[in-house]
Amino acid sequence: MKHPKVVAYSHNVLCIDTEQMRPGLACCYLLRSGDRYAFVECGTSLSVPGLLAVLEQRGIGLEQVAYVMPTHVHLDHAGGAGLLMSRLPEAQLVAHPRAARHLIDPSKLIEGAAAVYGANNIAAMYGEILPVPEQRVIVAEDGFKLDFSGRELLFLDAPGHARHHYAIWDAESRGVFSGDVFGLSYREADGPQGPYILPTTTPVQFEPQAWYQTLDRLLALDPAYVYLTHYGRVGNVRHLAHLLRRSIASYERLARHHAAAPDRHARIKQALTAHALEELRAMNAPLSEPQALELLKFDMELNTQGLEVWLDKQTAA
């Protein structure tokens, strides 16, 4: 079978493209400690054959994988957990306390995804979503420390993008595996001023104040790197955190500005897109406007949906 793209970073971290929708959109990470391995994220069920092919290509036995660690239960991060776990006889799944029940019984995940993407699209986008046996699930409370064959991993509750989200601090690499709570940064947009980063406000738990607090907590660790699921490792962490914080505030402002518009969805989406194009131009990103629109169109739609849910919650409160 075709093998996904793999990038080897320092400190025994591999970045594996999970090949969702297009190359370079989403990845997972394979960590090594001694002769044991752990996945951070697992993509969708459609990603699993590629992950298994990487193990086979590198001579890694299925029984050598000790842990599967999806940062949260959105399906581009955890949709393949059940299938992957079914192939890894010794692995345990490490889940956020709010995520564990949905990985054991994924029916609500499927229902939620169908509400966002449409029921007919779920199988094509994510494949079959299988449950994980409860006895194979470790619940990682805030501050949980996992001894991964002598490589300590610290799990931190990381709300802002989702309440069922953790981030993982890996002291060995001085890196944070951030899931979506450090935003999105696609490598095609990297320019002379470095990476472009933007928030992901996917429905339904965008909480800006919680997100700012999560960023503060991650920065207090003084990370050298952040390992993004979308996409790859980035440095210059404090600068990117500043840019991300600024963009979250802009998202709040733009959403509130158009909250009462009769065509609210279209207005917010148009404003987010214009904001992204303006930022990319200011950074001299190596993308034409049509390329940028194509790169970000999926995220602009999802971000708009998430901001509308947030607006409705503000009104209800």
C-alpha cells in the first residue's frame, strides 16, 4: 500500500500525515522511548492502514505500541481510535475525562459529526467509527503524569477549542502536543516572517477566555516547540501564541459585529476570510489569493459555524 509522508524530528518524534482530505492537513505523532512507542492522535479510521504501514516499514511490532493518545474527540483526531486499538494488542488509550465515555461509546460523536457535516458524508470522510473497550482506557485527569518507559508525559486540561481537550507536555523534547488549542498552521503558508497561525473555532465549545488561560498555562512551561495536529512542529512559540491570541480576539470582535445581521453566517464567513487574507498579505505568505482561499475554505466554514454557536450561547446567557 501507499505509505503516508513521514517527517523525523529530533527526540524520537515522527510526524505522520494522516492524509485526511489532502496532504498536509492533519497529522499524528509517533513517539519512541526505548523499544516502546506511542501515538499522539490517530486520525480517522481511513488513516489507520497508513499508520500500520509506517510501523511495518520501520520494523515496529504492533505489540510495541504502548499508548494511543488522542488530544480530544473530534473525529480528525480520534475517529480512528477504535480501529487502531483493535490492531494494537498491548496498547492502552489515554483519554481526557470528558472524552473517555465518547471513545467507549462513540454514538454521540457520530451524531454530532452528522449535524456538522451531514450524515451522508460521515462514512466518506471518517470511515467506520468503532468503540474502544472500557478496560483499555486510561482517564488522564489534569496533571496526570504518564511514565512512558522512562519518558514522562504530563497531561494538562486545555479548554478553549473544546472542553474534552488535553495538551501533552513532553519534557524530553521541551515540546507541547497541542491538538487544536494552539491553532492551525499549514506549511504552504510559511513565508519570510515564519508560520501563519489561526484559531480553529469548530463547533461547539469555543470559549475564548478559557483559551487565553490555556495559552498562558502552556507558555509557563517555556516550550521550545509545539507539535500541531494541523500541521507539524513549530518553534518561536511565544510569538505564535501572541499572534494566535490576537486572532482569537479578532474573531470575537468580528462575530459580535455581525451578530444581528439577517445574513449572519455569510457576513461572519466573509469577515473571517477577509481577515485571513489580510494577515497572509501582511506576512508576505507565498500564496496567491485563490490559493489562500482554497487552502482555508473548509476552516472558514467550520470557524463560522463555531462562532455562531458561541454567539447563540452568549445571547442565551
